[in-house]
Amino acid sequence: MPILLTRRRSLALMAAATTLPAWAAPRPQPIQLAPMALRRRTLANGLQVVSLPTTASNTVSVQVWYRVGGKDDPPGRSGFAHLFEHMMFKSTRHMPDEMFDRLTEDVGGQNNAFTAEDMTVYQSEVPSNHLERLLWAEAERLAHLQVDQANFDSERKVVIEELRERVLADPYGRLVNELPAHGFERHPYRRPVIGSEADLEAATLDDVRRFHATYYRPDNALLIVVGDFEPARFDAWVDRYFGPLTHPDTAVPRVTTTEPPRARDQRVELLAPNVPLPAVALLWKGPPASHADAPALEMAQALLSSGESSRLNQALVYSAQSAQAAGFSADLYADAGLLAAYAIAASGQRLRALEDGLVAQIRALARGKVGPAEIDKVRTQLLTEALLARQDPQGRAYAIGRAALLYGDAAEADARIARLQAVRVADIQRVLERYVLRARRVSVDYRQGTGR
């Protein structure tokens, strides 16, 4: 009977809570996470190793993060970092082509890779009893990749085909691909990570070998292992397979270009074939990912652009019906950031009116009222995504790698949760005023026509 009464009382309280006014509704309780017990070491050859033993599953994630991305492509050779993402799955001294698939997929695991502006990342997850052979394979392809004409030619074709499919065949692919070139003025972030067909076709085998020797070396890599493993045995395997690797005497070249503030507004017109409806994009310069304003910009992006109920979607797509799609992105990299508001016009809509609508919604968020329910909903979405991503070894390893390369400290993987919880409405409004409403911008009109 006491249990029944307790349940009835709880149900009554829950029902009463649903009728409370917004100002009296209970606030979400802060999430307290125990810090990840990271094990960190650096080998004599410069390889950084971060590991996290867990018992939540019988798998292990092995990731190698190389500090080379699109920004490091040589002038006139855009796409090289992306090219090597593909080439690293080719043959080595002791492994034939696609051996990595056999070592992962054939034992019930998986592998993947991606290239971004600041990094190239190789991710695998396998049953934990296969950890040693995967560590051997990662060391093998780091030290002994066969950078020959046959491998180069085959992967260049794959990358060019990917570029044609993702950029040239997509009606709005050219627009997305061109935005960094107009958003940045000096920094190599101006070049698209996927590269250009002309640059890839002009590349020689010597160019490719030089790039590989410059960046694929132990002192430019971060090895991350998370999952079910015994630490002492893991350390011995790392010493055995990675310890003997050497690095060149020369230092790894780093991008030192500083992106200046934009001095004036600019308008650009881009023409492309097969554009069914015109689009507009507004570009502003943003801070790097490690800046204190980054969490507030992430929240602003979610309020404006995340999901069906986001402000831009509700205002421009549903209410005004002036846009087929609309959004806002805050892409923050290691050295600088790019903010963009964009919309695809509905049939018969003028781009200037669409541009005014985008700015009006940003202004309304920056200077109007934001209710607690709205910001709590978005914060909950972001925190849920972050926490769910950390439920498996692969997600935890990714969070560690991102923190290490963008923030300079793997421990920042824990701090992100606290930083998101600390953002207030005033912070969101302040960053929108600073980086958007009071900043110079580039307006990009995208239409059907004869262009690139």
C-alpha cells in the first residue's frame, strides 16, 4: 500500500508539473561526468599514444589521427591529404591491397577514414582479441606504404570520380565547394579538402612521395585505443610495433598564416549548370574551435538550423514559404572558423528578399526574446548527441582525437559537456552580435548559368 500511494503521489506531481507556467518549470539538472581515465605517453620517435581501457564491451577501437588536412595541401596540389586517405588502404611491404578490410570486416569489425581541414583520420573497431594484429597493421602502413605509380593512378581516379559525384553532379555541390574560397581571404582553408580535378591531374609521383614523406611519420601521428584491453600488454605491443619507427630529421611544416578580419562587405555571383532553384549564402569569419565563444556558436547554430522546429526552418520554409531549405552553420577549425547562413529559394522568390529573411531571423535571435524551453530543448539535443556518441569505444576515441587536434589536449573531450551546459542566452546573443550582425560579410548568389 505505501508503494501504491507513493506512485499515485508521483503521478499527481508529474501532472501538476505539466501545468506550471514556463517561468516556474523545473530546470534541467546539470550533468556531472567522471573524467575519462586517459593513459598518455609519447614514444622516443614522437608518436603520441592515448589509451582508455574499458570493460563495457568486448571490442576495441584503434584510431590514428595524422596532423595533416586540406590546409596542408601544397599550392597547386589541392586534394593531396584526401588522396592519401585512399592510398593508405593500398599495398604495403607485407600487406596486399585491401588487407585492412580483411583484418577488420572479416572478423566482425569495421574500418573507415575521413579527411578534414586539419586532420586525416583512420578508424577501426574489432573484437579485442584482434588488437595486436591491428596495431601491427597500422604501424606497417605508416612505415611501409607502397607509394608507386600504380597505386597513385588507381586512387587518383577514385578521388576524381568522388569529386565529380559529390561536387559536379550535385546541383548545389559547386556552391558548397566554393564557399571556403570566398569565406577566407588568406588562410589555406580557402582550398576545398576534396581538391580540384586540374590539381590532381597535374600531380606527379614525385609530388605524392614528397607529401607522404613530409606528413606520414610517427611524430605527426596520434594513436588512440579505447576498449577492452590489458594496459601492460597493450604498451608492450605499441613498443614492439611502433617503437622501431623513425622520423625524418626535418621538422613537420606547419601552417602559420593568420586570417585577417574582413575589411568590407562583398557580393559574389556563382553560375553553374543544372541549378533547379537559385540559392544565397552569407559568409562571416568565425573564431577557431578552441575559442571560448565556440560553445555559444554551436548553440546558435542549433537554434537557427537544427531540426524541423529550428527558427530558420519554421520562419522561411513553413511560415513565409520563401525557401525550399534554409540553415546556419558554424564550422570552426584549428586556426579559424567560417559561419554561413544559406537558403534555397522557393519558386518565384527573389534572392534579395531571401537574404533579408535570413538576416532578420539571426537578428531576432540576437536581439529578441529566447524562452527557457527553447534553449533547454536545443541544449538537451546537443548534450544527448554528445553523450550517446561516447557510449561505445569508437565514439569515445573520436571525442579524444578531436579534442587533442583541435584543442591541443585530449582531456578537453570531457570539458565540452560542461561548456555546453554553461552557455546562456546572453552568450548566444553576444556571439551573434560580434561575429555576424556587426561583422563584414560576403553574400554569394548562386544561379543557373555557364560557370565552373
